[in-house]
Amino acid sequence: MPFNPRDPDQLSRYGRQLQLKQIGPAGQARLGGARVVVVGAGGLGCPALQYLAAAGVGALHVIDGDVVELSNLNRQVLYRPEDLGKPKAEIAAQRVGATFTHATLTRAQLHLLEADVVLDATDNFAARFLLADACRVKGIPLVQAAVTQFSGQLGTYLPGVGPCYRCFFPEPAGTLPGCAEAGILGAAAGVMGSLQALEAIKFLVGGPAATVSGHLVVLDLWTLSLERIALPPDPTCPLCGPTAWIRDLRDAGIEETP
């Protein structure tokens, strides 16, 4: 829903963030007109969706092919026991949309990447590479996060500015232990998903997204320590280097759906 500075309900709803000079009416209007795709409606996607909707993002599209399982409930805070076996994306869109009625929430397909920003809240390297390639080719900013046990990683990738995901990780690193094997604290996923929403909001209102671009932010949530790892662009990167050969989605092995 577009932001209307004369609407008393919107002024009351967004009043606290409208007072922030970094947002104000102009930033709120950008949020109201924004279209954000969240890929993954699990431990990262659940808090990200809620905070994006709460901030006033006008259109949110949720992509997730999984169904709700009992083991999800300790960290995927949108779901309830009665949701077991139901599609995550459908339940997430319904539940967030019911709370934040000003936002348009839809269950989307993976080809829907015509967005102002994409959040990668997936949990495997294959999906991360697919999204990184697709967003770079289409010129869409990407906010990625990962979490395991008490450790989180956050990166923002801006098209044409700084390195891409493949500069950091040239090839998939193979199979890493998932939550079932390594374990995870639900609140850790909540922190990282909230940070993804924060980075997306900063970008949408014209904030300093480039301060994170080109860096991998690593958080140890047990000791509350943070490290920013700066990595330069890879001159041999197949996606963004001078001799890049990934120029469209088919080069990346992605079939576009009409």
C-alpha cells in the first residue's frame, strides 16, 4: 500500500520510524512502493517477513517449497502445531498478511525476481548460487544470510558495485551439516533474519547499503563478537569479472519461466 502522509492510521502505525531522519515521509513512501522477494520461509525468512511488513513494505513475495514440520517450530516463529504438513509459503503469506493488512503478500514462484531487492533466506549452497547468479544477471540487489549453531553470516551484494557472491565462494563448498546435524538456537536465526530485513530496509530508503557490500559480516552470537571480512572482487570471477562468461540465466543453468 502506498504511504499516505494524510492517513491518520498510517501516521500512527509508522510514527516511530517517521521520526527517524534516515527515513521520514520520503523513506516511508519508498517502502510503501517497494517490492521485495523473500526466498525461504524458515528460521531466517519468518522474522525477515514480519519486520519488512511491519516497516511498511508494500509488496512481499514469499518463495518456499517446503511444508511445516514439528522440528521447525523452535525457530520458525510464524508457524503453529495446526500448520504441520501445510506449505510454508502459503501459511507465512496468510499469517503475515493477516497481521499487516496494508501489505500485499503472495506465495510466489522462483521465476518471480522482478524485485527491488531479494532476500536469500535459504539453507543450501545450490539455492544460494542460483539466487546470486539470477540477481546479478537481472541487476537486483541481494541480501544473503546463513546461520548454524550460534554463528551467523550476512552479506549484501549490489549489482555493478563491488564483488558478487561467487567472488567469495567460487564454487559450492559441498555439503555442510544442516540444522538437524549441527544444531541451531532459534534466537540466532531470529537475529540474522532481522538483520536481513534491516539491510533491505536501509537499501530501500536510500541508506548506506554499500557499507556492507564487499564485506562478509560474521557474528558469533554466543560471545556477541562481530567480524567484518573485506574481500576484493575476483578478477577471474565468471559472473562479474572482466572475462565473465555468465551473461544470462541460461549460462548459469537457470531456465526462465514465462
